[in-house]
Amino acid sequence: MGGNIVVIGGVALGPKAACRAKRLDPEARVVMVDRGARISYGGCGIPYFVSGDVSDVDELQSTSFHMLRDVAFFRDVKGVEARPRTEALSIDREAKTVRVRSLDTGVEKDLPYDRLVLATGSSPRILPIPGAELPGVRAVADLEAAMAIREGLSSGRVGSAVVVGAGFIGLEMAVALADMWGIETTVVEYAPTVLPTVLSPVLAAMAQRHMEEKGVAFRLGAQAARIEGEGKAERVVLRTAVGEETIAADLVIMAVGVAPNSELARAAGLDVSPRGGVVVDETLRTSDPDIFAGGDCAEIKNLVTGQDFFLPLGSLANRQGRVIGDNLCGGDSRFPGAAGAWCVKLFELSASGVGLTLDAARRAGLDAVAVQVSQFDRAHFYPDKDFMFLELVAERGTRRVLGVQGVCSLGDALVGRIGAVSALMPHRPTVTDLSLLELPYSPPFSSAMDIVNVLGNVGDNILSGRNESIDALAFAELFAERESGKAFFLDCREQPNAAPYLARYFGEWHNIPQGQLAGRLDEVPRDRTVVLVCNSGARSYEAFVTLAKAGFDRVVNVAGGMATVAKAGLAPEV
Amino acid sequence: MGGNIVVIGGVALGPKAACRAKRLDPEARVVMVDRGARISYGGCGIPYFVSGDVSDVDELQSTSFHMLRDVAFFRDVKGVEARPRTEALSIDREAKTVRVRSLDTGVEKDLPYDRLVLATGSSPRILPIPGAELPGVRAVADLEAAMAIREGLSSGRVGSAVVVGAGFIGLEMAVALADMWGIETTVVEYAPTVLPTVLSPVLAAMAQRHMEEKGVAFRLGAQAARIEGEGKAERVVLRTAVGEETIAADLVIMAVGVAPNSELARAAGLDVSPRGGVVVDETLRTSDPDIFAGGDCAEIKNLVTGQDFFLPLGSLANRQGRVIGDNLCGGDSRFPGAAGAWCVKLFELSASGVGLTLDAARRAGLDAVAVQVSQFDRAHFYPDKDFMFLELVAERGTRRVLGVQGVCSLGDALVGRIGAVSALMPHRPTVTDLSLLELPYSPPFSSAMDIVNVLGNVGDNILSGRNESIDALAFAELFAERESGKAFFLDCREQPNAAPYLARYFGEWHNIPQGQLAGRLDEVPRDRTVVLVCNSGARSYEAFVTLAKAGFDRVVNVAGGMATVAKAGLAPEV
């Protein structure tokens, strides 16, 4: 085809689209402009550079074989003309030109295009609070910001830090600060849980507790009201339910999310959603068929809700970049959308998920139910193993899987399970599809009945009314009110497991091993809610079946068992 | 519904079906018989018991919370009447009874059934060779056999062992013997590669090489002709292409596959396939609608070929058991088939796959092509990482994914990728589905462009004719014949990477860094096959595009690059 291709933005999607287009159509002239001095870097690696895990910032900008992806690389290896420190000012869709200005010389010029790509990314949101402009207040914006943060850390002048926001970047930055630099770190979050948009309260409690054990402090349900200090940030004043609190902080990281950079698109008259993302179709064309957009600046279809959403992830940008590269050259590649798969490593615990949380599903108007399961991530007889905790969100009626989230110390094992569910999501799986899901099996890697299969089975039992469960938080609430006598706590494990609770909570904690239950029904009250617990939720389900058969109709099973309750830090003290 | 349910076989599928049925229909009387003394155990754990990783055989028969799954457990906890050491002799489908005999008392009786489950499993094949009956020759049949093998090992009388068969069990047993007991172990296999039915030759070479580094010897393309010794096994005589060879062996493990136990079914007039598996429909009913079968004794539909096949895996048995449990109680659950996902841990290297190898695809009459890729399993800048090697088998024309196999030291990371592909297999994915596959992304777990996406991209390029590749074995063959001058070996890496080869193979190895290639085309011959190599196959693909554009039509790219060649032990010596 040939002609001029201009790409605005040179971090993730931009380079991918540019290089793919050039490979497919060597006759095309491909120009890629970016405001920053550095292009084509792994922005997701910034927390690992800040921590020192990645020693040199150049590594984030290199290929896997240590070639720096700079202007010369793009010219010699890729045949792409990259222009860093070049700002795109406006798009003239009639003339088909982009007005750009060199940030070094100030010179402006018009770049002609036949096809244009908007890969303008996103910018960190900055809370508009007093003191946000003080030195020492930083957002994780780009490599330049990352280098400034790390310089501050290595200078030794940072003793304490506040991270505002408990999303991915906030938590990853908190890990980087506390783990490698030993800095007294507090995470402030307006929501009542960490990772509030992607993780359920029970799993979030597990993640938070682990980070607390590693020395990170949390202020949840708290708002950063202002930042104070003499000429630089020295403390953050929080507004909480009980008043104000002041926390010392030489460094304040703002990690309250990002907003799509869609000003250029809006000014050019392209469709932009009310949330600020550029609107594209499945071919990733904007409302102007010669202009493509993708990555953080655009919205995509959520495969679970069917609605457009904003998913700023480097992996998404890379996959979309290839689709745009194809279509720049006359192809007809499609990007059908995403279910929102994610993962994060928090010290020695990892969390991962795909799709909707229960809360998100209900906000989307879906009649959803959630259930937790816990199981070893390997065959239970295999020596080196740990518990994995998964939560399923499913729709009543359709039995559709809306989301799965999890927490485990063996992160790869967890991420693998979520990846398998994610692969299914475009096919609108039901809980039965999880029950039947075929995963590779061998004792060093999984159980013969994999935890994903168990999750489907438990979901099936719940949706079919054969099981009724409460989560660990509801259990803890009921247990806190145990003196009301509303609930009868029945431990279905063998006596040695139950013994510490029986001793500590005499008369309030009861034990009938599940195998004996059918013969001891007269010990179980019919006028109170019977709360069944075992270790994982499996035996208490058997007990549930026994009681249901015997006509007990006020019985609930603690989902995921005491393993889940304990991991979330909600177990009764013994 | 109530009535009598009889289950023949009490290892994996049998207990699962029995317990599920009893839970769904507490009125039913469920009787489960098994020839063995132990029931409901994890047979796949036998190599880990033999190695000593699992210290007590009871662990293989326990729940994850240390309850032994014995007769009392099934009676008290599950409401199922388990009868070990009870052999099923025949089925009278008219009278609806099963004739059983107690192996302890010899007493025979008829068990009436309304619905019957055949969960008779499989038996190890024993090669009919002289000496196969000698003491010291063992198959990995059941827990009793496992205990006998371990007793022999712990007695200290075993110094050397031969494992006949390089399938999963053979290799796992070889690891157990060599790793934990330090026994001189030789694996004998008739096929020319290890794991011949599931792994491609290049990946198999990687697995074999790793095991050799750990001290296991291999005789591939060799046949165990006879076992000799004075009153017990002392040596194995092999027949190879070049004659006979004798290997000392105090212990001989026969691991040449298993055969379905379908004699009862056949004698009862049920449909049995020519391969010996009981024939069932999607509800897992045999040709008699009151009789179900599943697990190792039955065949299932291969979701890739559409043909029935035999997949003896404990995980499959467990999933099928639940379906049978449903249908025993009037349900209408379906088991659509399997794609054949598997994984195995071999010392510090793991292998995993799903679907067909290139060889299997071609034998199934499919016009298939294979391509290898290599990439770090985490972001390349993340400190703790290793190379992952994947192979894609795809069908020309339809572009359908027929299989993916891989090898990596980080087994969970590999198994996770294969699990995601496996989840897609029922939906008949194309290479484009792999390109677009949404996997959780974060630098500690993956690259922004995950290796599975890269695999899809490379597959797309190959199928679209934009890339042409040869595998590491073909490269090694061409290199061995380099004096013929047919091939021109062109290293596209930077000079320092190429330097050792340039020095050692002066005039036979050439180097033009890929970025310089367009300007140095006159150094590349047009009358010879140009073999492009780089580290991973990515830069040599760029070079391929450059040469193709310049009209070179005899160019191939070494798939997976030198990383793959080296891992398979096929790199030129330097």
C-alpha cells in the first residue's frame, strides 16, 4: 500500500503497531512521535525499577537480548522513524496532517498521514488537594518520574512514605518501598478494602493481612485531605470516619488511577466516551476510519458485561497493537474485547483474577452470587504445596461465570488457573464448564480434581440450591454476635481440630464430626441458624446435605472453611 | 429415586461417582467393590511414594485433612458401602446382578443393581519377553506394587535399574530412582525420543538432555529383548540397531503403557472398541443404558480429532465420576470429551502439552505444520526468570490449533499456559485466538506480549507465508552437512553473540546484525539456502522479512533460535 503512517505515542501500542505495519508493508513510511525522551519501555516494570529489582532503567527499554529500543534501533532494526520529545498538538482530519512540536527546539511542523494511530496512553490522576504540588509528591507517570523517585530513595532522605491508593500500582509501589528500601510505608485508600475494584472483600483481607505482616500499614476508608510540609512534603493529613489523622511522609506517591489521554482525539472531533476514552470499533478504528486508537487512551468492550470499559494494561496494548498494525495495511483483524484478566505479586503472596467481582456484578445489574473455595494447589500428598483460595462470581438463572479471583503464595500456579478461566471468558462459560475444564494434571502441579473444577462443582451446588454458604466476613460477624444466640456454631471436623475452639468458647462452639452427624441430629437445634465449619468447606458441605435431608432448613456452610477464615485474619482467637 | 447402585472399581472414578450419587440421592443404596485391599487412592502419586517424597503410603489414601479413605470413612462420612478385596466376576444384565467373590473367604454372591458403574480401570502392559516373570521385574500397578518396589529400594539391594518405556510413568519412576535413591538408572524406549506420543522431537531432546545431566541414561530406539538372572532379575538384554547390549539391573520397571480392563464389559455383551475400551456416549452410558463406564476402562471423544481415544488420567476419571454421579440420579450431565492435557515434572524441568504433536496430527491425516518459539516466562527485565519453549501444531487452511507442547524449568508457569490453551480446545481455536488470548499480566509472571500470544503470532506468520522456519533438529542436520555448501548460515545477532561461532567455523558461519542487513544484501548469496539464526527466532524473522522483500526466495529461519537449539543439545560446539 505504501503511503504515510503516523503513530502518536511510542510506549507500548505505538511501537507494536508501527513495527507490525512496517513489516507487513515495507513501502510505507512509518513515523512515531512521543512527548517523552524515552520510547518503547515497559512501564509496568517501574515498581521493579524503583525497588531495585531492575537495576538499570535501560533494562526497561531494552529487548530481551539487551538492545536498547532507541531511535537508532527503530531506524536500523525496524525501519521506523521514531521522534522522541515531540509533542502532537493537533490533528487536521481534512488536510490529513498532524501538527507536532519539538520539545527541544520548539519548532512546529505538519506531518502528513494517510493512516493515523492514536497511542497516547493515559496519565496518572492527581488528587486536587492542598499540598499536592509540593516536592516529594509523585505520581508513577513515566520513566522520568520513576528515576526521580529512585534517586530520592537512594539519597537516603526518605524515611517514611504514604501511598495514596490501594490499586495495583499503589500496592506494587508499597511493596517496592517497604521490601527493598525498608521505608515506613502507609497505604491510604478511600475504599474499605485493598484492590477494591478487582478483589472481593475476603480475598482483599488476605492480601492486606499479608502486606501488614511484611510491615506495610494501611488506612482504609480514609481520604488524603491535604499534604503539609515546609517547602516539601513532610506529612499527610487523613480524614477518616473518626476524625483527622496525620502521618509522616517524606515521599507521597499518588496512585489513584489513570485517565485516558484523549484530548487530541476530542479536539479533532472524534468520538470520545463520557468516561474519556476514545471510542473504537472491533477493527480498532475511531469514528474516522483512517484513524485508529488503542491501549490506555481507548475503551474496549467488556466481554462479561457487553459494555465498553477502560482497561489500562500493557498486555492489552500489545495485543491491540498487532491488530492495528494489520489493519493499517489493509487487513481485517479484529479485537473482540477483554474480560479484564490481571495479576499482582505482593511480597510472597500473589493475587489474580478475571471478570467481575460480586460487587461489580451487582452494580452492573446482574443477579450474582459468590462462593469461595480453598484447596491445596498441588496434590495434597505432594510435599511442597500451599493453599489456594478462589472466589467464583456467577449469575443465577444463566449459571454464567462472571468472574473468578484468587490469592495464593504460589503465584504462577494461581495465575495459571486464572489464565485458563480467562481463556474461556469469550465463550461465556457456565459453572458446568468450570466443572469440566480440562487442565494438565500431575501431582507436582495440581490435584486430580483441580481447584477450578471444585470451584465449578461448588458453584453448581450453590446455584442448584444443594448448598448454602456464607463467606468468612459474614462468619466473623455472626461469631462476634454469638452471645445473641442466633447462631449455633457447629464444627464438623474431628475432635482434635475442634478442641482449641471448644475449650476457648465453651458452650458457644460445638463439635460433631461429620461422620457422626447423622446419628446425633438431636444435638442440633432447629430453631437457630446452624453455621457449619470444617477446614476447607468440603466436609461442612457433606454435613449440610445430611442436615438438609433431615429437614433442617436454617443451615449455612462457611465457604472455604477455617482455612479461608484464618487466612483472612478472621478466625476466632484461640 | 432410591434403589441399588453398584460401582465396580474403587480407585478414582468409582468413589467419586458413588459419593456424588449418594449425596444427590440419600435414599439410594450404594455399594462399591474393588479387588484391591486399598481403595480410593491417588495412583498418580505412586512415583512420589517410591521416591520417598511421600513418606507413608497412607497419605496417598487420605483426604487433604488426613482422614484415611477406608471402609469406615466411606460408611460414616459418605454413606457408601465399600467392599475391598472383592472381585466382580460377571454381570447378568437380564437379572441386573453382579456376581462377586470375596478374595478373603472365597464366598460368591450376587449383588442386585438398578444402575451399575464400571470403573474397572486399566492394567499395566507387560512385555511378553523371556525373564519378564523373574522376581525384580515390576509394573507400577497399584499401591501394593508400589510398596513392594519401595521395600526393595530401602533394603539397599538395588544398585541399578532399567525402566522399560519412556512415557510419563517410566520417566517419573526414573526420576524417583535416580534422584532420591541414587540408583544407576537406564531408560529403554523403542521410539527414537522420550514421551514419543505427546512431545515433539525437539522438546523431547530437551527433556532427555536434562535427565541425562541428572544422571539418567537412555537407550532410545532400543527394544528390551529379554531379562536374565539367577532366580531374579540381574540384567536386561537390549536389541538395538547395531546389535545386542546388556545392562545390569537389579530392578526392572515395566512402564510400557496400560490397557483398559474391559473383560467384564465384553463378557456382558457391552460394546467395546477394537482398542479395548468400553464404548460410552456423552452421558457416559455404555450400550446398556443402566450401565455407566468411565475412567481408564472407557474411551472418550478426542476433541481435536473427533475420534474416540484412550486417555488414562486420574483427573479425567474424577471429572467423569461427577457426571456419572449426576446421571445415576436422573440427571442429564454430559462429558463432551477431552483434548488430552498433560504435564510431568522431570527433576528441575517440566514438560506439558495438550492436543496433538505434529507427528500425531499427520498420522490423523491432518495437513499440519509445527513451529517453535522461545521466550522468557516473565518480563525479560524481571530478575528471576527462565526461558520457556513452546511448540504449536496448527492445521493449514483452517488455521486451527491442533496442539501446543512446551518445556520450562518453571513448571507452574508452563502448566498455566498449557491450561489456558486446553481451556480453549473445545472451542476449536485458531492461531488468531492464541494471538488474542487474554492472560493475566504483571512483570513477575509474564511478558506484556505473553509467549502464548507470540506463539499465535508466529503461527500466523508461518501459515500466512510471511515466515518460513526449520526446527532445531533440521538446523543441526544442515549444519552437520555444512561442507556440502548447500546452506549459508547467517547469524543475525550483534557481533559479540556471533563471535565464538565466527572464530570456530571460519568461512562457514556468517554474521550480519539484523539492523545492517538491508544495507549488506550483496553479502548474502541467492543460490544457496540462507539459514537465519538469532537468539530466539524474533530477529531472524525480521531478517527473513528483509530478505523476502529483496527477492531472496531460499531463506529459512531457525524456529526458537539458538536458545532452542542449545537447550536441545544441538548447538554447534564452540
